[in-house]
Amino acid sequence: MAILGKLYSGLIHVLAVLAVISILVATGLILGDVTMRYLGLGSIRASSTLIEYALLFSTMLGAPWLMRRRGHITVTSLVEQLPPAGRKAAGALALGISTVTLLILGWRSAMVGYDKFLRGGADIRSIAVPEWIAYGILATGFVLMGTECLRLILQRRFEPHGSVAA
């Protein structure tokens, strides 16, 4: 079980690194496209589509790492007014709702992605991208975020905010 946990943690960290790389690639594409236009060389035809996918990729695959670090935004003005037991209960409730919601979204994204894969459709803009790719990215991100919420529940880490080392 410890090996599985280490592999999962490694996956979360690798996906976070890939998310950062995708942002760097998007930045490079923007810089290259603007520079080429300024110099009168035209533009990179696929840049806008690739940048859109890079933003989706970086958001969905970086989010599980961010959740693990408890770096997501929480609104605690109401919860802070509760006694310690109430804060703990509110945190547990929020994590429970989040887990169920994220796993449902992940399942639904996977089903739509599978349907798109079977139909062979493509998102045709400046370049053709298979439609299932976006849904695969969404499904992966949602399921991993749901897994991170479940992990927090099992570890009984219900605090509503703050960075906690994994």
C-alpha cells in the first residue's frame, strides 16, 4: 500500500510539473506569435488552439497538486465564527460534498470523452484536435481532485484553509 501511495504522490507531482511546462509553452507561443506578427511574418496558425488546450491542461492537471497543498481558495468568514467542533464539521461536510461532486464530474467527463472517442469527432479550428482529448483532461483532473478530497477525509484533515505539506 505504501508503494501505491508513493506512486500516486509521484503522479500528482509529475502532473504539476507538466502543468507548469504547458504554461511555459503557452507563454512561448504567445511571445512567438506576437513577435512574428510584429515582424510581418504572419502568425503561428495553431497557436490559439494550442494555448487554449494548454490552459485547460494546466488547470485540470495542476489542481490536484494545489488541493494537496491546500492552496485552493476557501471562504472562511462564516466558518471562523463557529466553535472548533463546528469548524471541523463544516470542513468535513465541504470535503464530502466536494468529493462526491468531483467524482461525478469526472465520471461524466469520462463517459462523454469515451463517446467522443467512439464517434471519432474532431474540434476543428486552426488545427483539428480529437474531441475526446479535452474530456479526457477534464476527467483526469476531476477524478484526481476528488481523490485528493477523499484522501483529506480519510486523514481527518478537515481544516478549511492553510497549506499542509503532503
